[in-house]
Amino acid sequence: MDEETLNLSIRKFLKMVGINSQREIEHAVAKATADGTISGSEAFPAHVTLTVKGLNIDVKFDGEIRLQ
């Protein structure tokens, strides 16, 4: 196993997940605000599940998306 390759691979994966997740959330907030579905002062519970087949990883991370 090459530690540097592993580290770079994990960082690349997490960067892709972070950028795409942020984009999806921002688009959903913009649409819901434009539709009048939300006022823009809400907070929403959020969770992400990380699954890595072959390593038996299935972990849930909980958090909150606050608009104000």
C-alpha cells in the first residue's frame, strides 16, 4: 500500500463530494426560496452516509444546514 496514493485518493474523493454536495444544496435553497417554499431563515437537519464496499464502512454523519 502506498500511503501517499491513499491519502491523495481520499482527498480527491472528499473534495468531489464536498463541491457537488454544496452545489446541490445551494441550488435547492435557491429554488425553494424562489418558489416561496422557504423564507430563508430555516435550519434543516441533514445527514450523509458514507459507504465503502470491500472495507465494510457504512457510517452516517448528521448535521444541520442553517440559512441564517
